[in-house]
Amino acid sequence: MQDRSTTVKYLLILLFAATAGLSSNAPAGPAPYRWKSVIAGGGGFVPGILYHPAAPGLAYARTDMGGAYRWDNTAARWVPLTDMMDRTNSDYMGILSIGLDPNDTNRVYMECGKYTQSWAGTGAVLSSTDRGKSWTINPLTVKIGGNEDGRGAGERLQVDPNLGSILLMGTTVNGLWRSTDHGSSWTHVTTFTPTNVNFVLFDPRSGSSGNATQRIFAAAVNTGGQSLFRSDDGGQTWTPAAGQPSGVMAIRAALADTILFVTFSNNQGPNGATSGSVWKYSTPSGIWKNISPSSGSYGFSGIALYPKNPNILIVSTLDRWSPGDEVYQSTDAGATWVPRLRNASLDHSYASYTATGVNPHWLAALAMDPFDSSKAMFGTGYGIWGCDNLSSPVPAWYFKDANLEETVPMQIISPPFTNLLSAMGDYDGFRHDNLDVSPSNRYRPPKGTTLSIAFAGQVPSRIVKAYNSAPYGAISADGGSSWRDFGGRGSTGYPAGTTKGGSWAMALSADGNTIVWGPTGASLSYSTDDGKTWTKCGGGVPLLSPVADRVNPLKFYAYDGVNGRLWVSSDGGKSFAAGAAGLPAVPSWQSQDGNATAVPGREGHVWLCCGSGGLYRSTNSGARATKAGTVTGAYRLGFGRALEPGGPPALYLYGVVGGALGFFRSDDAGGSWTRINDDNRQYGWVHQITGDPRVYGRCYVSAEGRGISYGEPMDSTSMSEAPLPEPFQSADDDLLLTRPPRFSPPGHRQR
């Protein structure tokens, strides 16, 4: 039961809503919400790190699918710079390169786009004059592969250090481009014939202030001794640098006066490098010298030098899987080297999951503080490591990922016994009892990419998940603390034909006794023995994402958004029959925009997202569905704690209301909506949105490569969690893998 102060608080919220002009015709807001990242810690590839040469403490990091970040030196945390991207331009969250103007500490550029395949859109160059607080989007006519092979190579976007209006941009499929107006427009450099560029680098000594730099280097994907090109006439003509090594390609470079230091590998990476070397090249004489610190079946990638003393430089190996990648340091311009990673200490305390089974790998990016040679950073396949005592006999590296979140949470759930559980690409998923701290471990035993997770509506500690390695699924009876794989006693543990676990593919009956699963490659199937054996669902239902009724364990729903039809089972998943039909269809390539969500605590209540067709609601177990309010776009929907006890659960929508795309909350079953985000907090491609059943107003959003974010009303004391009404008092944490009681007859709620 709520206390008097809580009731008064809710009344004040209602009063605010009324005075804000809430109606069914237009959304109010945006409401004063604060948003934070749920901390997992890194979780994705960081292929580029850059310090600004003229501003102490100013650094940027780029990711392959989670946008870009700026280091806040005062707060010692990364600040996301691309959260304004939404589903219409989420491909711009793939950052192939960052370009810094060395003479303007506020100006920064980004080369954006994820893919270059036929189905992908074109990229863009983003420009900012306030260190990424705001951006101008300059669309390109070519595609950018920020999440493709070669993304860990050097910076392809560069600003002329003598004339800042000039930029050069290398691409991975369309060659070299030039801008003379700060990146607003671009012209193809047709005299540079290679199409796949690894990096671009200006030589500032070959020009003067206010005049275009004349000597420029550009590296191409070529292992035939024609990888590094140079131009001595401002980019009008290009020739391969004579004498360069063959069998490898130039990956990255750093320039110290007249000496160009270059790392080479036989593959762009981040995978596939089996040979490599490090060389220095005299720009006046054209003489090359091999200065490799080691040799073996691996490449080299990262390189950085100290501008105040260019004899000090560091390089990193690439794909040295045994004994692991290394960072080498030289203080004599490469004559001798000392390893700085293998004999170092590694502090995993920020994200302790990285201490087991996640070794530093894909060391493509390496950076040294231009104002302090003892400080350095390198990027990995799961985040950033930093060091503040690089020259110490035992350097101390620490996981430097504060507020940098790049996981791919495909599905999230908020059961009533804790804050959040997730199903994630690559890293299984996490149970978050504290949203602001990385959990001590990801799910055990580790399975890798996990794409589906669901809990039982009346016994929420029973949870199932699906992942992409055999036997493709597991069950937990202790709220995700431990898991047991499906199968056993001669059973495979998955339906015939299964090749992957499937996205949003799993549902668990309200009593936790029946699993309905639609794994990739198989038919929609059900199990009543905790996943040991499986039977195909009858009724001709296609392979769809199933949803369990949150009250009645005999009821399941499966929505076919492409054909606008809801399928319903009333016999525990044994068979499905066609229900509501004629609903707005979504395109096949956006099939997940058509999805169903069952209402907690209300039998037979189902909401349907129909993409641009809007939002629909059924209160009769899916027999019919009617359009809800004035929502003109509905992509994802979830439920949270009701505003008042016994009232309708709060609805959280990712969609379009009143012409605005964003996140919305409704406290009156969709009669009116309040926007709870703003245009700067869209998070790219959103996979899911849901509320918290314990905390009114709290909303979770999972996004592609941007991890999980959570929002709360500004007046919230946060994280003051009110007690739950029945029947959600107990988490049944001591249930282990025993079977729960059978569900009471229809019409009686289990307690």
C-alpha cells in the first residue's frame, strides 16, 4: 500500500499533466526526464582513438556501430556525441573516421555510414564547431563501411593542417574525395585510382599557413608493393612510394618531421592478419627501414608518437592470438622496443566481466597523449584500455570505458525481483541489480550471442533465453543467476532444423511450465519439460515471435506483422488459430516493427505494434483488435508500474505521436501520451522499450550498438523503489530448477 507522500506525488503528477494540456489529440512534453546509460562497460569494437594535438585532455573515440564519444577530462568519462541519430539515419552511428582540425580545438568531423552493400544507403560527413555538442549533417553520394572489414585501419578523414577549409576523405569502395568548404560538398579525386583507402595523412611541413599542404600520403588496400601512395602537388597526382614492402599493406602511419612511421599487415583486419611489420620511411630520400619489434603470424596496426620527442613511439600487434596482442614502446625511434602489455597489470574493476574470457584483442587503435608520453590508450573488440604510467617497469592499464556503452541488447526484460535482464550480441547478457554498476559477470556458462529472453508472468524467477550455439536455449529458475541448457538424456534440446536461437523467439507461459519457441531454421514449437523435448505447434502457424499471456498459462500469441494477422493459442501452445486479421502490414525487411506485447496482470489483453500503421489493442485474447488513439507510428511497446494501484500499467511506446518520433508514456491505457525524450536522445536503431514494474516512470531503451539507457522523471528520487502489489511480492529465488505449482483454473489468480 502506498504512503500518503507517494499518493500526493502522483496527484501532483496528474495535475502537471492536466495543466500541460494532455489530450488524446497531441502528446504533451517533452516531460522533464533524465536519461543515463545502464552500465555494462564497453562491449563493442573501438577502432579509432584520437587526441587533439592542441588541447590538453581532449580526445575522441569512434566505434563501428555505436557512434562517437568525447573524453570529458574533468569528469573522467566518455560523452556520447551521436545520440541524436534515430531510426531514419541510424546507419550514421557507424563511424569510419574522425577528422580533427589541428588549428581549431572546437572543430571536428566524422565520416559516417555502416555498410556498402547494395541494400545500404549512402553515408554522410558530420561537421561540428563545438566539439560535437551539435552537428551539421552533410549527405554523401557514396556509401561508407563503418562496420565492415578495414574499419580498424587509420583515419581516412583528414583536415589540411595549413588550410582548414580543405579536407580529404578516403572510402572503402569509392576511392578518395576532396572538400574545399569544410566538408559541405565533395569532389571525387579521380587521379587517385585505388578504390579502398586505409588512411590519409597530410605532411604539414610541405605547406604554409593559409596555403594548401602539398605533400599528402594515402594508403590503399594492396599487398603487391603499391599500398602507400604520395602526392607532392596537393593531391593532383599520386605515385606509389618506391621501395615499400611487398606482401603487406599500409594500415596506419604517424609522421615525425621528415620520417613517416608505418605499420603493415597482410589484411585490413580486424580479423585475418597473419603477417606484418613496422617500417620508417624518409620522405626526402625515399629510403625504407624495417624496425619491427617482433615477427610472427600476425600483423601490426596501431601506432602513435610523442610530438615533443618523436623518438618516443608505440605500436600494437594485430591478431596475435597467442600469447595475445601486445603494445610495444620505443624511446629511440624504433631501434629497440619494450613490451608494455604482457608484463603489465590490468585493472578490470570498472567492468569485471572483462577479467574472464575477454582478452585484449583487435588492437587496431592506439593513441598517446601529446602532452604526456606516460599516458596512452588502445581500443579493443570490447572497449578501451588506458595507462597513466607507460614507462613504468610494470605499466598499470585500466579499463577506461566510463560511460562508453556499445553492447547490442536485442531484448530486455524487467521482472519484478530486479531491475533488468538482457539478451545481447557477443556477450550473452547481464542481470542488472544495480543499473549504475557493471555486473560482476555476464551469464554463466557463457554462450556468446543471445537474442531472446522471457520470464513467466506469475513466477518471474523462471526465465528462458535463446542463443546462437547448440543447444540454442537454456532455462533459469533463480532469476538468471544460473542457467541450465535445454536437452539431456539423449535429447538434442531444440526443435529439428534449428540453426540459431532466433531474435525475440521465445515465450514462457505464465506459470513457467510451457515454452513456445521459434528458432531460426525450425518450426514454431513447444516444450512442457523445461526444453528437453519439443513438439511442433499445430494449426499452420508460421515461424513467428511468440508472446505469452501474462496471467493464463494456456494462452500464447504470435503476431504476423507482414501479413497483419494475429495467431492465438488457448491450449498451451499445442495449436494456434487465426485471430484478429486485416491489420496494417509492415514491410518484410522491417518485420520486427510488427510485434505483440501482452499486458501484465490482465488476461487476454494484447497490444500490437503495426509500424507506420499505428498501435492496436485487443482485450478479448486476440479475437479482435482496434486502433488505439492517435499513434501514427508504433515500433516497440512495453509496460511499467501503474500511476495508481489497480490502474492500467504505464505504457511506454517507441513510435510517432503528433508527428514526433520518440519515446512516449501513457498512464491511461493509450488515451493520452507524454513524450519523455527529446531529439538529442534517440539512440539510433531501437531494439526494445519497456518499463519497470517496481518504479513508476522508469523506462528502459535498448539500442543497436548503444547499449541500454534508462530514463526517469526529473522529480524522481531515483531509484526509490515502492513495494509491489500482489502477486509480485516474491521472486521465488530459492526455486532453483524445481517445477512451480500448476496454474489455478481460469478465473482464479495464482498468489
